[in-house]
Amino acid sequence: MNITRTLTRAAIAAALTTALGSGLTATAGAAQTTAGASPVSSVEQPGDGWSGEGGLSLSPADNQRVEKYMESAQRAERSISPQVRAAAWMAGAEVIGFENRLKSPDSLKRKVATSLKEHPGQSADTVLATLSDAVRYTLQWGDGQYTDGVTTASAALSAWGNDSTKWSNTWGRTAGYKGLNTGWHAPGSGQLFEVQFHTPASKWAQEATHKLYEEQRLPGTGSERKRELQEQQNAIFASVPVPAGAERLTAPTAPAPVPVG
């Protein structure tokens, strides 16, 4: 593992160059298509406001702020995606669900509206400034390659100047979600983005519990129902094997940035 943490500047720069030359960049058209997909569970209110299930809503002004933020995230994604895919390439990871790398407008608005409802004194700008998953990725390895793979990929992202802002390692939990969710701050654009590191089993469990988690998060879900939903999630995640050393993974120490040009 020490070897993967001491990646040379030349090796990391060469990996990015190779990845870009292999056509691993994200196309602007694909990004626009993904971001434009919106479920039918919400509607635009008169005056360009927004409303969704559970009594959630955004005023016209806040809705406009969210849409402006989405446009900025779409632009930033075009420079973030090549680095993430290059990091995956050099770490031997599979990129899962790349077409969903941009959070849908409906999902993003629902998240902002939920936060505003739970914290009435908060502004939409404050919520947006802390969103870490408007741009998000999932990298996956088999159990035997997981720990070294995460170390290599995260070291590469750090070497390219992405600051680690979140490192939520829950592999050591006795109950609940298992996986590694990380947050990053991209240089240049300043965009926050998320990278989840999974095994096939932990990714399956995440998808199997997604609807349970979404219901649990709704403002109208009662406390008893929340407990039931959590128990169901615990039972699913209890079946996920923990890769050797995964619970000891820590955020990389930021080195000097590696030129990408």
C-alpha cells in the first residue's frame, strides 16, 4: 500500500495524458442530457417556482438560484470527469453509472427544498455552497483489489490539486451503510464533487436500500416508520463483506499539484 501512496508526479501526469488520449473525456452533450432528465414527481409552479412530493417547494427566486448553480456544475463537470476517469484507469477501477454523474434537476431541487424546510433560517445560497454531490461518481473494485485501488485513485485526485473535503469511511460500522464516500474541491472551478468507492456487494446494498433511505429522509416520515426503514437497511448492509484493510483507509495527504497540460 505504501507504493501506491508514493506515486510519482511523472506517472500521474502520464496517466492523465493517456486517459485523455484514449477518449475518456466526458462530452458536453452527454452532461446536458443527464442533467436535463427530471422525474414526473415535481412540477414547475407559476412564476418559475418548484414544488415536489411531501409538501416541498422552492420560491421562484430560489428555483432560479438552483438552476444557475446547475449550469455552473455542468461546466465544471467537463474538467472534473477526465481526472476521475483517469484516476479510475490507473487504479484498475470500474466507473459505475457515469451517465448519472450530474444530479438531476428534480433531485437537486428536492435536496435544497428539504434543507430549507428543516432549517427555516437558512438561505438557498448557503445550502448550495455546501452541496457536495451535484457532480458525483462511483468507482468500484473487487474485494481483493479494493483497498489498494482506493489508495491509488484518491492519491491521484489529490495530486491533481483536488482538495479532500470529506472522507466518510463507514466500513468499520457494526450497522448501517457500508462504503467510502468522499468529497473533493476542484481547483479552478471551485466545484465540490463526490466520489464513492464501492465493491460490487456494497454497491448492490446501496441500490437495494435507496428507496428506503429516500422515504426515511422525507419530512413527513414519522419516527416509528423511520426506525422500521433503518432496520431494513441495517439487515441489507449486514450481508456486505468488508475488504481487508478497508476500515483503515484514510484521506490522502495533499502533495504539490501535478501539471495536466
